[in-house]
Amino acid sequence: MRRNLTAYLFLTPVLLFFGVFLIWPGITLFFQTFQTGGIMSPAIVVGTKNWERTFIDPLVLKTVWNTIRYCLMAIPVVFIIAMVLALALNSVRIGHTAFKTIIYYPTLQPILIAALMFTFVLHQDFGVLNIIMRAITGNPVNFLGNESLAMPTIALVEVWKGVGFWTLLFLAGIQNLPRDLYHAAELDGAGPFRRFFQLTLPLLKPTFFFSIIFATIVNLQVFDSIFILTDGGPFHSTASTTWYIYRSLFTFNEPGYGATLSFVLVIVVLILTALQSFAFRDRN
Amino acid sequence: MWKLIGKQRNVVSLRPTPPVITVSYSVLFLAAIVSILPFLYILSTSVKDTQSLFSYPPEWIPEQLFWGNYVKLFQETSFLNWTFNTIFIGLSITILKLIIDAMAAYSLAKLQFIGKHIISSTLLMAVAIPVAALIIPLFFIVRDMGLLNTYWALILPALANPLGIFLLRSFIVSLPDELIHSARLDGASEWRVFTQLILPLISSGLVVHAVFTFMLQYTNFLWPLVAIQTETRQVLTVGISSLKSNFVVDWGLISAASLLATIPITILFIALQRFFLAQSLSSALKG
Amino acid sequence: MTEIAIEFRSVFKKFDDFVAIRNLNLLIRKQEFLVLLGPSGCGKSTILNLLAGIEDPTSGEIFVNGKLVNYLLPRYRNVAMVFQSYALYPHMTVAKNIEYPLKSDKGLSRNRDKITKMIAQAAELVDITDQLSKKPPALSGGQRQRVALARALVRDPEVFLMDEPLSNLDAQLRDTMRYHLINLHRKIGKATIYVTHDQQEAMTMADRIVVMNEGSAQQIGTPLEIYNSPVNKFVAGFVGHPRMNFLPGKSLGNRSVQVGEFKLTSSRDTGQKGTPLVVGLRPTDAKSKKGYNNVEGKITAREFTGTDTILTLSSGSIEGVRFRHIGGGSDIEGDTACFSYAPENVHIFNEDGKGRFS
Ligand SMILES: Nc1ncnc2c1ncn2[C@@H]1O[C@H](COP(=O)(O)OP(=O)(O)OP(=O)(O)O)[C@@H](O)[C@H]1O
Ligand SMILES: [Mg+2]
């Protein structure tokens, strides 16, 4: 205990920033949910008015559902593709690093690149796909202008960007698995499929646990691609909670209501991650 | 007997069978094409004028290279400012974060003090806080500090993210205690132990952390969008996307900008490739 | 008379519920070479750590030169330590490693020539002069250990702490290093605590030995005292090779005991007639001819060690007792052999092994 002072000194800078820019906003967020006032005007306490409004505002439920819907589309797809790519990478020698590099490359780039790419492929007027479609059928498909296609398209954009990260993560997981087990399994005559389902998947459980929780936290905050590609439309079919938070602050100039929405987002994240932890613990 | 030996050889190398390899390569080729093609297409669009965008069949390699988009980008937009801002802010955050996170990680990994458990679990739980939910209070905090539209508005809040501490802690934890004890007995102060022993010994961890921090900063979108309104102070991501909000979207211009925006991070990627592995990130969180 | 360098005063060290050091009381004189001897896990390293300030005692006081150091940071204690795991700085060359402790001496750090000379001297002493520019990962275990020694020897500390500093060297090198260390210690005369689990090393090097077991000091004394008058079964069994024979017996009163069919006379007290006790006989104290205290039996095994033969005997009531027979010997298994013991070599212990009988 004599080294207490040094230990605290070493922690001070981090705790300072952590306190001022994470804990403090967290606390004020709570109080802001009971306030109203514009971006540049002073706050006024309005009691539970914001909260009452969230319960009757249909857009709140819609954005929460949109966000969850987006996660349900994006996360399984990105995980499955990443797993397949990781397995493929794990079984090739020649060109291993080159493929790894190329597959990881999109992850590095701002979401803008991904958004732009899909614009060029899917845009109603000049998207490659639509140019071809128009030539063949005469009917272009407006992916981002279609209520039921817009969100899957957003998910696809995010999958394209995110898949490299998860691929490398899973690959690292696979390569850290005990080799001996595989030798034993092969001696027992297990083929590649049985090895995958009976060894690799169960052994990767800790990795999956971490990955799913992490991916959920990140994806529940989806914003960039929506802002760039659809701005929540058409008819709010791609409006995520974060998008609504942003709009309450800047378009509607209602930070108090935005804070309430933020609080809703925090609650959604906490509930979903808690449920996931629970589900994972249970099965162990 | 022979069969057994043959089988054993196969087992020891655990080499995938030819069909598995074939399938693997096919999958990887497909993935590689999907990963790379967009960049090529953006490149091609950036050297086309708007007219030929709509031509059918699509013109992959334009017959006439059109440099107008690039000229316009440098002459009519703040692209150079954005690039400078992004790199400057990214580097500032990376350097500051590296120092403070390493200090905290050393403290949490190797020093004994009251409240260690509470502090480390608070930091760890904070990883689960959706940062997007904090932008509104953060906006007002930064506004009240008078930092809106300054570099500080982007630099300071980024230092609060605790994830990197756990990454570095996992590196420091694996160093033997005796090394630190020995240095202390040799007369080193805690600061000297930290700078002369810990930092050099976790250098690869520091690079991984730096690379992640910079990358995260480079792709950051929401917070700069909220905190910076002055166009010349903006970062690349938001700056380029603001090009889109004109009434008529100039796709060629956006393509040129996007393509150039990939260059700094690509250079970094090529230089520090092996540190971009995501492996350490997961071990940090699990540990 | 002699000055005290270090004092442990009823020191306890607990790790959670586990008691690693139990009531340690120890005085170490200036210029003394003290050896901590004991089996693995008995708390030897912990004692060094307590003295160095790496661990804090749970209770009790530690004094260095009469000053209470319980709350002094390691870097202010001025002790040099050779760690059991060497603890070399892997990113520094051997020369830099040896130099590191000199860095905190502000006056010295300006005198580059002197530093270079000190490094060279220390390296010379442990014979690693040709490795100075390598980094520790490139060295063998024995070389690393010598660098660790050099790093400690380069300093001029209050106390030297050495945690099995020779354990990784080959027999020959170990002998030379022992000799060097003892000579060096005589020359500079600094209190040294030396940890080993090799009893022979302890015997040859120590001024005094502390025999440890399960966190307690069992006996503190000169090598001769420890060998000749072990205070309990543990010490007696731990020191001396081959291991002492322990035979169950019964006091006959008047300093004599009955062991099986043999009656032995000891120079030690045997207590009340009829008390059960344990008799200790060192194989090496045995005389191979009939004499005063005789033990007799059939030879069941013989091991030839070069200079002597170790015979294992069994008789009606005792089994597997070993005796040393000097020289090759012509006895074969099945023969009857007889050994005798001088009364001062008949050790008497409590039945529970906790202490000497008295
Ligand atoms: N930091 C610690 N936490 C918990 N227990 C410890 C710690 N350090 C030592 N111990 C325990 O204290 C006991 C004594 O350990 P110590 O290292 O002093 O043994 P030792 O005599 O040096 O053994 P060896 O000859 O194997 O080095 C052991 O049982 C060990 O498990
Ligand atoms: Mg030890």
C-alpha cells in the first residue's frame, strides 16, 4: 500500500478525461432528459415532459425497431461471412498474407468509401446494376428509395466495411486453438465438417461471446452510413435511434428530447448486452 | 503398417485436403475482388466527367482521362485543410492517448492500491456505454468550455475512451514482476521503471494501440459532425460527405476526394501492416 | 561486540490465509555470510523479498543498521539482489544491464571512465567479458545467471541478497563461483544473505545457516552446529548425505535407549524411562566394526559411490537402515554386518519430530 500515491498519479490523467468526457456527460444526460432549450439558449426544467413524449412518439419505437432490425440483418451476415473467410484463410498458405491484407483493407477506410461504392453500384440513375437492369428489363430498382430494400442495403454497406475486422479476429481465434485436439480428432477420423462443428465452433465460444457483445454495442449506434446514404428515409424506414438523436439536436433544436432518446438508446444497449451475457452464461 | 505411417504423417502436418484448398481459394478470390473493385470503380469515376457516368455499357476505363475533378477538389473545396486536420488531430490523439493509457495500464497491471478493483471494473464497464448516446451532453460540455469548432473539441473527448488501457494492460501483465522489482532495487523511481523498462518492453503493444487509435480517429464521423461547424476546421470524413449536400451531387468530385482520402491510412497500413491484426484487441477484452 | 546489520523481529508474512513466514527472529551481523537453506516453497525467497521491500511484512519489524525499514521503498534500501529468475532487462545489452544500478548515482553517472571500469570488473569476476554486447535473450541460462550476479556485484550496497545465484551453473563453474563469492565477501565484508536448497553449498559457504521449513526457521547456527546438533528431525534429515536414519525407540532412562533388539547409549538426555522417542543415526557416523553401540543386520542392498559403500541393513525389528562403509568392502547381499556408534553420534528426538528431546 505504500505505492498508493504513485499508482493514483499514474491513473490521474486517464481518470480526469474519463470523468470529464464520459462520466460527466453520462450524468448530465440524465438531467437533460428533464430539460428543454435550444442549442444556444439556456435550459429550462420541464419535468417528465420529454419522457411522456417518448412514450407516445411513434418514431421512437420505430427507430429502436429499425436499429434492432439493422443489427439482426448485419451482425449474423457479417459473422458468417467473416467465419467463412477466416476458415478459408486458415487453410491456405500461398498468398495468405496478401488475401488477409486485401480483405482487411476496407475496414480501414471511412464508411464514406463503402457508401460511395454502393451508390455507384445501386444508384437509380447511374448505378452499374441499374444501368444493366434498365438495359435488360427497362425497370431500374431504386434500392435506397424503397422502404423494404433501404435497410438491407445499409446493412450490406456496413457488412462490406466490417467484414475484414471480424475475419482477422476469428482467424486469430482459430489459430490460437490447441493444435493437439485437431490431431486427435483427425486420428479419430473426423472430417473437416465434423471438426468444424464439433471442435472449432465450440472452442471459439469465448471469442464469439466477446464478438457478439462488442458488435451489438457498436451496431446499435449505427449512424454514418444512414446519414450519408438515406438520411433516415424513405419514410423513416432507415431512421436509427442515433440518427433521431442527431436530428433532435441539430434539425429540431430539441436537445432535451434528444437526451431522452439517448437515454433510451443506453437502456436498449444495456438490456440487449445483458440478455446476451445471460444467454451465454446459461448455456455454459 | 504403411497405411498407418502415411496417415500419421498427414495428421502431423494437418494439411487441408485439395478440395478444401480449392474452395478456400475460390472464396478468397471472390472476397478480394469484392474488397478491391470498389476502389477501382471510384478511381475510374474520379477521372470521368459527369456525363460519361451515365453511359451504357458502363465505361470502366475512360478513353479520355478527365482531371477536372481533382483540380476542382483542390481549388474549390477545403480538401487540403480537411486532410491536415484529420492527420493532425489523429496524431495528437494517438500520442496523448498512448502516454496516458500506458500510465494507467501500468498502474492497473503492476501497482497495488486501494480501489484498484473498482477503478478497473468501472473503466471496463464504460466500454459498453454507447458513445453516440453521449453526444448531446458532450456537445454542451464542450460548448461551455468554449471549445466548439476547435481541434480540442475533437482531441479531448477521444482521450476518455478506456478500451486501449485494457489492451496495454494485457501486455504489461505478462511482464515478470521480478523485472520491476529488480529495477526498483537498482534505484529506479516509478517513473524511470515506467519509461525505461515498461515502455520499451511493450513497444509492440504500443504500436498496436497507436494504430487502432489512429484508425478509429481517421474513420470517426458522428462527433466531428456535431462538434465542428466551421468548414475549414472539419475532418475528411465529414468534409467529403458535405460535398454531397449540394443540390446537384458531383459524383466525380466526391470520388476524387474519397480516393485521395484513402491514401494516408493506406500508407500507414502498408508501413505497419502486422500491427493491424485484431488479435490483441480481443485478448485485451477477454483478459 | 559485533555490530548487527539486519534484524528481523517477530516477522510474519501472510498471503491471504497462507502463512509464508511464521514468527521470524533473525540477527545478521555486519560481514556475515548467512545462508537460508530449506526445501522448495519454505519461504526463502519471501524473506529476501521482505528485506528488499518487494513484499511488506504482515506484522513484525525489520531493521537495517538499526533503522526500521518496514515502510522504506525498495530503491532507498540500498540492497543488491540476485533474483532466482535473474530478472535481467531483456531490451538492454549485458553491459547496460550491469550499468543500470549505477545510474541512480548522480555523482558517478558523470564519470564515464569509472563506470566502464566498474562494468568491466564485474564482468571479469563472473567471466562474461566476451558477452557484454549481447542481449539477455541470446544468453544461456548459466550466462544469464552470471550477468545477474555481476549486476549485483557492481554495486556497493548495504546488503547483498542472492537467491540461488549458482543453481544453473555446471558443477565446475559452480565451484569456482563459490570460491569467488566467498573471497569477494571476505574482501568487501558486506552482510550477505544467500539462498540455496543445496545443503553442501550451504555447508561450504556459510558463516551461519538458517534451516527453514514451512515458513519457520527451524534452527540457526554455524554449519558445524547444524550438522552436529540438529535441533529436530527436520533439520537432521535435511542436512547430511546420505540422509540420517530415524529409528523408533524407547527410553531406558539414564541416557540409554532401546531400539528393536539393540540397546544404545547416547551422550544426550533420553528422559524418563519408558518414553517413546526417535533415534537418529547418520550413515556417515557409523564405524564398521563391533564396538560400544552396535547395530547388526543382514545386508539387503549395497551402493558403491567410489570412495565408500552404502549398505542397507535389515534385522528383526528395524528395516532399511543405511550405513556407510569406507572403501569398497567385500560384503555381499545376505551377509551379516555390524556397525557401531559413538554415544555423541546417537541423536535423540521427540517422537512427534518437533524438537530435540530434552
Ligand atoms: N505473491 C505470492 N502470493 C501468494 N503466495 C505466495 C506469493 N509468493 C510466495 N508465495 C507462497 O509462499 C511460499 C513461499 O514461497 P517462496 O518463494 O518464498 O519459496 P522458496 O523457499 O523461495 O522456494 P523455492 O526454493 O522453490 O524458490 C510458497 O508456498 C509460495 O506459494
Ligand atoms: Mg525461491
